[in-house]
Amino acid sequence: MKIPDCDHCQFYSHDPHIICAVHPAGVNGNTCMDFRLNPNAEVEELCQPEGASYYNGELILQPQQRRTQQQQLELLDTHPLFTGKCPQCGYEFDRDWSARVHWDCAECGWMDDTV
């Protein structure tokens, strides 16, 4: 079994069939007695500041202000994420909303400032 430390070990093979030179099939348990830190291994450290979160590896800043219930309902009624249309000119956004991050209107220049 491969453990998280394997990626940073000098014995890690980077091979889908052999985990490492010392334990080809991996280790039993959560640690390895033979672990040796590879000085050339890249260690990615994701710093998550207060007021932000990582989603799919991208740091997203959270809104600092809290909206009232009325403001939240207005967003549901007017924001293109929920309506598919620009609140200013009615331009219809393409239907692939799951991949969209920004909702700025290409037709009239309306900019999404909800964050």
C-alpha cells in the first residue's frame, strides 16, 4: 500500500506497478521505517489564510460582508448563476455554467461584483 510519505521518499519509484525499491508492493500501515526524505522532492504547501479556502487547488477569497436575507433573495432572483441572464441587458450566458468562474457580461459590460 502506498502512503502519503511515498511521494517524498528517495526510494519512491514513480512507477505505477512498483511503489519503491525497498517495498515494491508498499507497506502495511500508515508509516514506513525505511522512509528517507528525498531532498529533491517538491513539497507543495497550501497556505490558507483566514477568510479564504482552496477549491480544486485554487485559492478563493470569501466575502467579508454578510448579506441580509433580502440581499440573498435578490441575488437568487437576479444573478446570472441562477438565471442564466445578465441582470442589466438580458444577455443569455452559454449553458456550461459548471465551468464558469466569472459572470461578467460580454454584451453590455456588466461586471459581477458579488464577491
